[in-house]
Amino acid sequence: MAYGNMGLILVGTALMIKQKGELSTTASLWIVFFGIYFSIGILAGAIHNHNTNILLTTIPLMYAVGFYYYLSLHENRILFQKVALVSLILSCVVCIYWDHINFDLDYRGIHIYVVDRAQGVYGDANNMALVTIISFIFVYKIYNPVKKIFKMLKLLLLGISAYTLFITFSNTGFMVFVISLIMLNYKFFKGIRILLGILLIPIVYILLLNLNNLTSHLNLVGQQRDKINNIVNIVSLNFDKVDDSGRSELQHRLMQYVYENPVSGNGVDFANSYQAHNTYLAVWADAGIFALVFFLIMLGVHFLKSLKSPPDTRFFVLPMLITLCMFMMSLHSVINQPYIMALFIYIGYLIDTSLKEDGYSVSEN
């Protein structure tokens, strides 16, 4: 099915090239990045004898190219955001149901032990947390009903996304969600409300310090309690007690290979075998320092253009970019996932379209 989808993407791309609209310079940076990544990475893999499934690893590139042409038309972007909204919400609903019946994707069935962190259709709690925040942002910004009953539906959908995030027990997710929530409600923080927000900070800090006591009645088990302990240790500055689930050891082991080949890297998808849980480090390990520098510059361009865009676009795009970039520090597979590549291309078009409408010039392709 996965390869069938890729085939459809290729056919769709061939058809869309003939009727494409105005292309996005920001979105095109991803195609340039993948060109650099694969050019250096394939050569490095041949030099260092690292074998990989090239067809499998190029799937994100195929999606990036396909959606680059597909989203060049305004009506396709409208359809995309509607389909994405429904898909994201459905993934949250499935996650809640699977958590309720104790279904574990790794075991492909109902687990005999209690699943302490909801993993959803992605089989990973942090990946699911990323999706829940993007889902919340999409519902908040895109779904704007007029009738009261549909406004209540919007509140329900927001609640579903927030609850799904909660059952993932993702520390990164909780932190990013708070940042996103503040940015989505930027209009609220004016005048006296800013002062009230500042006054609430000590109260929130005290609540976080006593989070173990506040959640003692929830009967949290396994990693659920560990994640709560992590939050308490972070706010109490006991960083030596923070459990990173072995990420530091995995990243340290991968860094040894980075130091051996810092310029050329070790080959496409090399870092994936070490599960380092860091996308930035993975790019460096795979394709070397030049690919990493371009990757960072590309993300910087996204942020810079977002800051220049009108407020409605700025505070829609920035929460998504911050969410994706923050999770890149705890996930090694962010840019390997086709749906996220489609999202990045969509973000590129949002930025360039809003800048053009606001009077900035966007280069034509």
C-alpha cells in the first residue's frame, strides 16, 4: 500500500507539472536540501560501505516534490488543509480508543500489560504527541464555525486533541503545547492581561513543583509517573535526575561516528540504525556538515519569513514550525515521514502567499 501511494504521487506529479500554479521559493528549499542530502549521503555510503534501501529513503522526497506541485494551486491548498484537519483528528480519536482498549501497535494487538503511554497509529508516543499539537493548531486556526452547535463541536475537537496529548505523557509535547497555546492566543495578551499573566507565573511554578502530589490520585504507572517526575526535576533544577530514556547514550554513541566523518557523513539513513532521537544530529551523521548547515539555514529562512508575514499567518505558521523544530530534538525521524514533508511544503506556500498578498515580492518560478 505504501509503494502504491508513492506510485500515485509520481503519477499525480507528472499530471500537475503541466497545470501548476505559482511555485513557492520557500517550499522549494526542501527539494534543494534533499538534493544535497542524497548527493553527499549516497557518495558517503559508497565510500564507507553503508548499505541502505534507497527506494525506501527517497519516499519523503517523492512526497515533497509531489506536494510542491500539487499545492501550487490555491484550490488544492484549501482541499489539503481540510483533508489534513480530518486526518489529524481521526488519528487522535483512534489513539484514544486504542489507549482505552490497551492496544499496542508493536504487539499488533491488545497487550497483556498496561500500555503506560499512548502511541497511536505511529507506534511512538512522541510522534503521536507531535500530531496532537498540529491537530490542535489546525482545528484552532482553520475550523471557524458560525453556528453555536458547530462552535461546541470545535471545543470538543480541541478537547480531543488536548486529551490525546495528555495520554502520550510527552514532556516535549507538554512544553511545546503551552508555547503554541500562548502564540495562538496572542490577541489575548494585551494591557492588564500581560501583567496578570506575569503574576500567574509563580503560581504555575509552585503547581509544577507539587505536580506529584496533585497527580497522586490518578494511579499513574511506569513511564507515566516517570514523566511527571521529569517535569518536577526540571522546574526544581535537578537536571541530573531527569530521565531522557537513554537518548544521551544513543546520541553519544552516534557522535563518535560523526567525529570520524564530520564533513562527508556516513551515508543515507545511517543515523536511523542508531535511533539517536535527534533529527539535526541525524542529518549531520548521514550527509555531513554541509547538509546540516543548509538544513539549519533553510529552517531559519522559514522562521524569518514567518515573522515578516501578516499576524494571521504568522501565528498559524510559527506554532507549527516551533512544534516541528522542537520535536526534531527528541525524534530522529521527523523529516523521514511523508505527511510531515507535505506539511512543510504547505507551510512554505502559506508563508509565500501571505507575503505576496501583504506586498512582499515572491520570486516566480
